[in-house]
Amino acid sequence: MGYNKDNYRRIRDEYVNKAALARSRAEERKNELHIRFPELREIDDALAQTGIRIMKAAVEGKKGLEDRIAALRREVEALRGARDDFLRMQGYPEDYTDIQYECKKCCDTGFLEKGMCTCMKRALILAGYESSGISTLMQKQSFENFNLDYYSKNDKYHANMKFILKTVRQYAKDFTTDKARNMLFLGPTGLGKTHLSTSLAKVIIDRGYDVVYESAQNIFSDFEYDRFKSGYSEDRSGGRASKYLECDLLIIDDLGTELSNQFTISCLYNIINTRINREQSTIISSNMTQNDLRERYADRITSRLLGEFKVLFFMGEDIRAQKLR
Ligand SMILES: Nc1ncnc2c1ncn2[C@@H]1O[C@H](COP(=O)(O)OP(=O)(O)OP(=O)(O)O)[C@@H](O)[C@H]1O
Ligand SMILES: [Mg+2]
Ligand SMILES: [Zn+2]
């Protein structure tokens, strides 16, 4: 399972810097106090010495070791007590020179013994919203505000949409990278194809997967950029379009609105075929009918779209128009 690799690298670096900054800030506070209060420096020096003495005690032999260590421990405690008292008297909190990590659980390492700390998971999820391309849409569109009443004028449409909603929610819940599960959302404008795509994307990003959402048009222009305008000769070697081949779930919206030509068709074939071969999931939305698809794209594309994708037909009355009433 994969958080977006670039996000992961960037956030891991941010954690390293964050932890280093927390340590250097604590060091600064300590130095500043040592300059102001030489008596505090003496206490700190003594504390540092006891650390060394404990290590020495350990190599001096087993006889009476426990007593020697216990005595040193008492000394440390007395020094710490004196230090706390001194700081308090000067009007500083006792932990003034402690390292103030943003996350106390992982000390800004991002990791615990058991695995990734929740703070780093959260940072990766927030970054995932951004890199998915739908952070603003996701704030407005969710399973929670997907209302089936908009389809209730017609029983068949209502039942159909209820089934689609259930299927899509289940898809989001069960999503894994073990096996490709593809869906094709077909239907006229304003029926919730994009709404359900963003809703499921959010759930899947929250579950820690790398999701990319983009319109067909923009996907093709990214491939075009890589091919003709940048130094990348192979679209797999990096560049703008590599994310479409690499992400765990790719959502292609509005297929059919692009200006179709040989290049876009070969791109589409490349995306679909590569992802199917690598068992990576893809969801495609389109206003086109199955016949439109057959006419517009080569057989090798449509046979994959209609054979390897679960087709869901959106039916109803344009919700954009209903909302205007
Ligand atoms: N069931 C629903 N409940 C509430 N709002 C909805 C529902 N379905 C769609 N909407 C809203 O209606 C508008 C149009 O929906 P959406 O963009 O999902 O349609 P679409 O099927 O993707 O249309 P198009 O084919 O034109 O892209 C959006 O603002 C969306 O949030
Ligand atoms: Mg749409
Ligand atoms: Zn943490």
C-alpha cells in the first residue's frame, strides 16, 4: 500500500528538520539561561558529570554497584529538584529548557516502535488531499451529503442510484492494492458521477492510499507535455504524467470531452493497459454511451473498458438544474 512517494519523501524530510529545530531551540534557551544564571550552569554541569559517574560506576566492578548507583540516582534527583526550584524562582517553567517536540508521542520522528505515528499519518493524508487534485471539491462533496431524494421522482432511477451509492461506498471501504477493481461511471450531465468520485477518493485517501483525480483533458495534456515539451522521452521515467501510471487509484473524469486524436487514443490505451497489467485500479466517468465509446475509441480500448470495468449507469434528472429551482 502506498502513500504518494513524493509526499512521503517531503514529509519525512520535514520531520527531520522539525526535530532538529526543536533540539536547537532547546539548546538556545539553555545557553541563554546559562549566560544569565551561572549558578544554573553549575547545576547542569554537575548533572552532566553524574551521567559520566554512573557509567564509570558500572565498570568499577559488581561489588556494591547497586548502592553506588542508588546514591548517584539520589544525587541526580536532588540536583534536578534544585534546578526546578531555581527556574521557578526566576519565573521560568520547569520544562523551559526541555526539547519541545510538536508530537510528544514520537518526538517528531514520525515513527513509534509499532510503526508510523498518527501525526505523520495525518500529515500524509492532508498532503494526499492536495496531491489528489480534489482538495476543494472534497470539502463540498461527500457520501454524507449525497442525497438520494434527487432521484426519487422515478422509482427505477431511485433504486438504481441507491444501488450505485451502495456499490461505490463498498468499493471505498474494500479498496486494496492487491487486485485491480475498475469502474466506469456512464450517464448524462449532473447526475453525481463526479460527486461520487470525490466522495470515494476521500475515503480511500483517508485509508492511506495514493489517489489521483484528473479530467481526461488534463491527463492527456500532461502526457503531451512530457512527450513534446520536456526532456522526458518515456512517460514512465518521471515527469508530469508519471503519477497517472503510478498511483494506487486513478480517477479519470469526463472522458470524451478531450479533443480526440491518435496521440490521446494511444495515451488512453497506455494508461488503461498499463494499469490493468499492474493490477492498479482505475475509475472513469463519461457522458458517453457505450456506443459512443465504441465509435470514438479503438476496439482494444473499448473491449478493455467494457470487459474489465464494472459499468454503472447513472440515470435521473440533472441535479444542477434541480438545485437551481
Ligand atoms: N445525490 C446528490 N446529492 C447532492 N448533491 C448532488 C448529488 N449528485 C450531484 N450533486 C451535486 O450536483 C452537482 C453536479 O453533480 P456532478 O458534478 O457529480 O455531476 P456529473 O454527473 O459529474 O456531471 P457531468 O457529467 O456534467 O460532469 C454537483 O455540485 C454535485 O455536488
Ligand atoms: Mg462530472
Ligand atoms: Zn507523532
